[in-house]
Amino acid sequence: MPTNAPLSVDFRDVFFLLPQIVLTVWGLIVLLVDLGLAKRMSSTERRQTIGRLSLIGVAVVMVAAEVVCLLPVYANQYAITRSLGGVRPGG
């Protein structure tokens, strides 16, 4: 590899960082809601609203992590199936 090769960003790199990106963006959303909208609520309502919003974010990040874990497996199976002429291995 040449030492002066330009740096390039590949979509696959961003794809594998998807859970971290989603978590960061969701954390910023929770922060903005807490600073802006939730200031007008009582402390109990504010705590419940921010807690629910945070739990929703955790669920979204878990889905994103599953996509990152399982999609390469499906893509690999698709490539194997295509290379075998549409016949699935083992069946």
C-alpha cells in the first residue's frame, strides 16, 4: 500500500458504526428535549418523559445493532446462493 494514498470513507465503515451513531444522535435528542420542552413540566413528569424517551432510544439502538450483526450474514448467504446457481447449500 502506498504511503501517500488518499483517505477514503467507505459506506461499510459507516454501516458498522450505525449503533454508535444512532446512540449519539438519540442522546442529543434526549438532551435537547430535556433542556427545551421538559423544563415546563414538573420534576416527576420530566423524569418519566426523559426516562421513556431514553428507553425508546435504547430499543432503537438494539434494533440497529441487530441489523449490523445480521445483515452481513444475509448478504453472505445471498452471495453463496447466487454463486451456486440459485441452489441453497444443504438443501
